[in-house]
Amino acid sequence: MRRRHPAPPPLVAAAPPAPLVSGRLAVRRLRLVLSPSYRLTTSAGLRVGLARYSALNIYFFGRGQRITLPWGACWRLTAAARGSGLTAVVANEAGRRLAVAAPGAEAGNYGIVGRDYAFTLNPAEGGLGRARLWDLFDGEEVVARFTRRPFGGECLRPIPLPVVLLGLLLARFGIPGENELRLPGFYPGSRR
């Protein structure tokens, strides 16, 4: 009697890996109402369509910001619960997390992690209100700089696109409620 072997599973085309971004990048408004409302362009020619930037849609309501890639795939920039706080997430079309950003140990600092990388985003300048200039670190090395106005930045070496998307979001809005996650400071000798 002949033995029957199961048929091999059908081959499924894998999604292309996340593109690497290097050089100057800019985010500009395309149109007021229709999607994509914004376009991220790089000096290397990458063009990514972005839905409207809205902290309410990304963090609280709706499905997040839609990101249209040049080869037709659609990612989402959204939020996920982390304890009593939120994290910013870039997810692919299957809903798998490509990169996650969370508040760091100090106010205004963020950690951005993915499967093969880890970065920190810190304000590059002080002052009142939200910083205008932000530095992305890989260990001790500055690898990218993001600006709020003009909205964009510069990658000093190739950086994965999900990290760039999160860096731009955090430079613009931060994460709602991030300051409530910290314990109040204790100062000996103070009366309260």
C-alpha cells in the first residue's frame, strides 16, 4: 500500500521588509479633506501617504492613522494599553506590531523598540512647552533628528520606517498622560 503524504502548504508572498530611511525627510500637507492628507518624502525618493495627524484618532478614537506605502500595503499608527498608560504602535496590514514607543524613565524621553532594534528619543533643547527639536539615539550615538516646525527631520544613517513614523508622532504630540505615570518626587526636609 502506498503511503500518502500531505500536500505542502501553499506559498504565500511575504510582505517586503520595512524600508530604511536615510537623509532628509519632510512631511507636507497634500489636501485638507481626503486621505492621504499628508505625504512623507525622503531625499532618497521614498513617498509615503499619511492620513490626518490627530492625537484623538491615534490615541483614543477610531482605528489610528492610516499609512499608505508605495507598494500598496497599508500600515496603522495607533495606540495600545500598557498598564494604566498608552504606547504608540506601528502595525502592519495583518495587525502585527512593527515598532512600539513608550515613555521613558524621565519625563519627555521615549523608548522605541522593534524586533531587531531599540532607540531612545530625547528632546534636544529645553524651554517651556514641547521641544521643537528631538534627537534619536542608538546607544550613545545620535542617528536622527526630528523637528516640529518645519515638520520633518534628518536621518544620519539608515533607520527603519516604523521608527521614523513613531519619532515624528512623538515629536509632534508625545503620549497623552505620560506625566501621570511617574511617582511624585520625595524631597527630604520638605513639609507636606
